[in-house]
Amino acid sequence: KISTLYPDGTTIVTGLKDAGKEIAEKTEGRVKLKIYPGGVMGDDRAVERKIRIGQLHGQIAQGGAFASAYKDSQILNVPLAFNNYEEVDAVRAELDPEIQKGLEAGGWVSFGLIDGGFAYVMSENPVRSLDDLRDQKLWLPANDEASAKAAKAFELSPIMLNIGAVLTSLQTGAINAFAAPPVAALTLQWYSRVNNVTDMPLLYTFGLLGIHKKYFGRLSAEDQKTVHEVLEATFAKLDAESRKENLSAFQAVQQQGLTVVKPTDEQFKEWKTYADRATAELVEEGEISQAMLDRLNAILAKQREGQ
Amino acid sequence: MTALLRWLHRIEDGLIVAVLLFMILLAVAQIVLRNFFGTSLVWIEPLLQNAVLWIGLLGAMIASRKDEHIRIDVASTLLPEKYHPFLTIGVDLFTAFICGLVAWYSVGFVIEEYEYATPAFAEVPSWLLQAIIPVGFTVMAVRYVLLFLMALVGKRPRMQEPVA
Amino acid sequence: MITIAILLLILLALMGAPLYAIILGAAALGFYTLDIELAVLHIDIYQLSNSVVLMALPLFTFAGFLLSESKTADRMLRLSQAAFGWMPGGMAFVSLIACAFFTALTGGSGVTIVALGALLLPALVKGNYPERFSLGLVTSSGSLGLLLVPSVPLLIYGIIAQQMSQQLDMPPVEIVDLYLAGLVPALLMIVLLYGYCVWATRGAAKAGHPIPRQPFDFRELVDALWEARWELPLPIVVLGGIFSGFLVVSEAAAVTALYVLVAEVFLYKEITLRKLPAIMRDSMIMVGGILLILAVALAFTDYLVYAGVPEKLFTLIQTHVESKIAFLILLNILLLLLGALLDIFAALVIMVPLILPVALRYGIDPVHLGVIFVANMQIGYITPPVGMNLFIASYRFKKRVTELFASTIPFMLVLIVALLMITYIPQLSLWLVR
Ligand code: NA
Ligand code: NA
């Protein structure tokens, strides 16, 4: 029994339902996936509690939801770590298995990450420099420690609202800037209330399915293997499809009339300085280990050299 | 016993008034911060949302003192007054049982939450915010047991539609 | 065994067990049969702390209590009589308009009756309207503005529909379109209800208790306006705050509470500081009763969803329905039933994702569907067993739920006529949009 915030009918939920059918067939009905889409089981925290008492067994969520089980899973969320998807792919090729292993040690069996795309700043007035952003009324999700910390490191004074209040607040002008992957900005219609998108991959996002070991361990070894095979194949496919959707969504927001603005080299350097400071703080607070950060940087250095 | 009750009443009343006042002031402070200083404090929103839970349970606890809860009372309108004690005895025992049931599982969960030590936001531990649920349902369970006992000696307040 | 337990719950409900205990009992029983640890009840009740809109309930309730403890009702009565008293059924008209505005502003959290009912009911009774008629009018008007900007249920529908529009072949659903689409249906409801009010009270004149009509007097209007000078800015503060982007709904509620507190305690000086804590406490007892029911309804809804009850119900209907009209009729019945059982927000979150794809296949416009949905749910506020307006009115007016329900029946029938028109004449909703 698996909960997700993704609504019914999305590529991910449909893909997972198909995988469920395949698993049921291959295990002769011993293993079934029941999906609760659209957040009907509550938010990440409520779902985590329901998993604890056994009402649910797993969830598909943003990587951050599993950070408490394995802190280094946040390594992919380091701000401004990547310049493009090639770098993401190079890093993920090496670190995905690592993250999967770490999560399993922390109690979550997972089957591969799903691309969530880069989050970009979208705003009413063009945002090139950090000061430009500081002049905007920037939205951040309420109840989200990680983004609150990041805002502090970037010396931003954001406006915290629940996700449901974002669209109306954009309409009324209570906020006029946000950072989000283009797919989210499109689905939630946020794009229609801003004029500019800053062409700078602020943050990489990803989702994943975690099934708690407590429940997964109850399956026979053979069934576990089947589930792994089917779901890993499914997630590889979903990852690729999501990537495609994310790329086309970036095109789509431009077609919807958003102007692409780019920071100058000088301005980008400033962003990067603050981002590095934020990352250093994450390491200091033990959110990410230095060793993991070093690995990330090593892979990136190698990749950049190769070009 | 009466003194104890009086203290409990005072704590409940004081808390609920304080939570409501804080709610108004914090919400207005957040508005002022946002519109005049272009910023907002992270902890206000979750604190306000939890205040709703606290007000809900504190209010429900107070309402249980004299059993002023929403109900569909078909039987007490149809039956003559002298049969009402039979109704209340059954109803009070059931309500006490249900409240006790929730309280029991709730205590267990909150202890677990304490052991997990998850912070709800900032440094506020989430078990503390949730603690009002087991406390509330325990107090309500006890109150319905008392109502049941009062009915046995014929001193229970009349079963009634809520009077605010 | 299970059947016996269910029957026992029904028996206890009829015997007068508190509703929250019955709902909890049902949820606990359900989860027990599914072998789920009952700590789930705690988790679901804690979800009460997860809503952005809910804060508006205690705050508007408190403001409403303050207003009703001071002489606002008298001022309001005087002013509305001065402005509309010359019309036939003037006070009834005032009630409808005021309720519609207030409900729209407060997002249908059920506070209209608290904040306005306490003013309107005495004013109506003073104005010679029969008490039963007045109770029915106020109780059923308490959800009248759900289709008007900036109503929260319509917004929630829009957000769910937008999320789905990515996957489905459907025209876009803009929030603004939904609000535009809701305008005419909301006005239709007001006009029909007003028509009924005039018709229903015509008999009073024949019986020798005519409802006094006041000749229009400009001087009196100005005096009444001046007397209400501290309270008149309130709607401007709230509406202006929301539309200028200064405030979200819950914040508008906080501003209202603070504003009313200052106005009644320090400007009108009709409430002493010493009386304030008692008023706060009493208002929160009522809020507590309602929040508790909402909380346990979350648990019960969780059980229903977990057990897949809504889907099963829906697949059943889907296999037996062929035409669009038949689907719409069944949709209305289903939504009325759901409205009788579920809280509006729960109903939206659960049912929209299930119904929208099917409705599209029957050729129903998603904007129209949103209006149908919310119009149905609006009636759900006055249908037992879970009718928020009935509960709140029961608390506020110290009346039995059964008595209140009886008083709302004629108004409910009028609203159902409006609902049928809204459902079967899509142009009512769509002519401003498409
Ligand atoms: Na309802
Ligand atoms: Na109802």
C-alpha cells in the first residue's frame, strides 16, 4: 500500500499501476501494489506516521522526504551544483546506487530515482542577480526546514505559505516570485502569473519510491527479486520519461510567454559564492557529509575536464 | 476533589484564552511583517496551525464538563423524562469507552513520537504539540465516567442539545 | 458481528450519543476490521493541524461572538431597514445578501451563521418574521456565497482540476473562470430564495401580522450610517485586504478578530475588558465542538478512502449510466448524499479526481462541473447527519438539530430547484466564460 502526492492519471501513477499489474501476475497474486494517489492519505509527515503503524507500506515522494533515513541522499539537492543535465547524469550514474544503498540501510527499499528537473527562479520582474531576487516577494513552502535554511544562507527574506495558497497569492500580488521545476509551474498554473524565468539551474530535484524494509522483508526472497526487477525497470522508464517532460516543460513555459533572463558571469559568481556558503553550512550541520560532497565535486571535476 | 476540578477548569480556561489571543496577535504580526517589512517568520505558520488543534481539543474538553456536544437526540425527545437516565447511562459508558480507546492508542503513539524525537518545526518537538490529543481524550473519558456515576445517583445534568 | 456493531452504533446515535463519539466508533470499527492499528485515529486527528483555512474558524467565530455580545445587531437592523426596508421582504433580502458576501469571504468554513446569524435572527424576529421561517432562512443562507469570489471550495476544485488537466484531454480550468462561472448561479440562488421569502411571508399580512415596511427616509439612512461608522469599514478591510493581496483568508480572519475587538471594546465600549475572557472561552467551546467533529470526520474519511469505498460506489454507478442527462441526475443524487455525509473539503479532495475524468467522457465542461459540485455541497451544509450549518446554528441559537432541519426544508427545496437549473442549463455558468 503506497501513497503519493502525484495525482491519479499522471505518467508516474499510471506507470506504477501497470507495474503493479505485472507484479501481481508474476507473483501469482502474492504481491499487489495498491496506490493512493493525489495525496489522499495526507502530506509526507502524515504518510510517514501511517507507514510507521503499518496502515501504509511506502510512498513516492520528493527525495527530501527520506532525508532523515539517509542524510547524504540530499547530495543531489545541493544548490547550483550542476550546470546541465549531462553533469546530473554523470553524477547520478555513480551516486544513484550509493543513495539506494544508504536508504536501504536507513530502512527504505527503493528502486531508482525519478528525474524531477531543475528548479528555476520564476518572477514578475527579471531576476539576474541575488539583489534582484531580494527585491521580489519570494515564496517558500511553509513547514519546510531545508528551504528555510537555504533562504537564510542566501540572505533572502521569503514569504512562507502553504503550497495551496501560492496561486491566489500570485494573483493578488502577495508574492511575485518562486523557484520551481517548470513542470510544477505548468501543472499548478503558477507560470501564468509571472513574466520571467531565470536560466540558472538553481537546484536539482528528484522523486523516489521507498517501501519500508519492515514490510518489504515480509515477502519471500523470490518475490522480492521479482518486485525489484519489475519496479527497477519501471522506474528506469519513468525516469527517462520524466526527463523528457521536464525538458519540454522548460520550452513550454517560454512558449507561454515567459522571458528567459540570464545572469552575467559576474552575477553568477555571486550566486555561486552564496550557494557554496549554503552548502558549507549543510556540511557543518551534518546534513551532508564532507566525504559525499568531495565525491560529488570529484565526479563533476572529471566530467567538466572531459568536455 | 472539587478543588482539583476547579484547578483543572482554571487551567483549561486560561489555556484556551491564551491560545486564542496568541493566535490573533501572531497572525497580525505575520501580516505586518510581510506587508511592511517584506519578510515572514518561519515558525509562525506551523504554530498557528497547531493552535487550531489545541483550541479544538481544549474546547472539546470544556464542552465535556456538562456534556455539551453536538448530537442527534431522537430518543430523548420521544421518551418521557423518567426514562432518560437509562439512555444517558448507556451513552456515557460508550462515549467514555471511545474516548478511552483513542486516548490509549494516542498515548502509545505520542510516546513513540517522543522516542523518534522528530521536530515539528524549528526546535519544537512534535510530540509536545500532539500531546494535547491524548490529554484531551483522557480528560473527556474521565468526564464521561463521572457523568455516568452522577447518573447512577441521579445528579447528572440533563442530556441536552449543546448550549454555548 | 460487524453488523451487530454497526446496528449498535446506530442505536447509540439515536439514543443521543455525541456525534463525535459515533463517528469515531465507526472509524475505529472500520480500521479494526481492516486490521489497522488504531493509532491511526491519533494520526488522523492530528491532521487537524494541517489546514491553512481552518484558522479562520476560531477567529471569525470569536469576532462573531463579540459582535453578538455588543449592540451591532441593533445598528445593523436600523441601517438595513433604512436602506432596504421599503422593499417587500426587505430584511429577508438583507439577510441573503449579507450571508452570501460573508460566506464568500470566509471560505465556507461555516462561520457565517456565527458571525451574522446572531445578528440577523433577532433582527428578523424583531421585524415580525415568523421565528421558524427566520431560523430556516439564516441556517440555509449560511452557505449561500460558496460560489462567489474568493470562495475556498471553488478554488480547491480549480487546483485539483488544473493538476488533472495535464493528463486529460480537456479545456483549461482557470480559477478566474470558475469565479466568473459561479457568479450567475449564485445570483440565481439569491433571487429564487428572495422570491420564496416574499411569497412565504405574504400570508402573514392576511393573518393580521403584517411585516412592517418602512418608507424610505434619507435622513434616517445617514443617521444609521453614522451610528455604524466603526463597523462599516469591516467589509472594506476584509474585501480590500484580500483583493489587494495584503491578506490570505485566514489572515483576513485575524484582522477581523482584532478589528472587532478594538471596535467593540475600545470604540463602542460595549464590552468590558473583564467580560472578554469569558466571551473568548464561550466562543471557543463552540469551536471546539465543531473542530472535534471535523477531526473525527478526517479519521472516518481516511477509513473510507483506505477501504476504497468511494471508488466502489462510483464504479457501480458508472456501469449503469449511459446518457449525459442520466449521469447528471445521478451525479446530483450522489453529491447530495455525499454532502449529507462528508465535510465539503473532504468531499472535494476525494470525489473530484474520481468524477472529473468520467464527467469529461459524458461531455461536461470542467468549469460547469466545478459549479455543479460546489452548488451540491452547499446544500450538503444543511442536510443531516453531517450538516455544518445545522450544527453551528444548533450551538448558536440553542435549538435542536432536528428542529433546525425542519425549518430549512422549504429553503432547501428552493435551493434544489436552483441546483437543477444550474445543472441542466450549462449556459448559466458558462456564458461569462466560454
Ligand atoms: Na456536509
Ligand atoms: Na450535510
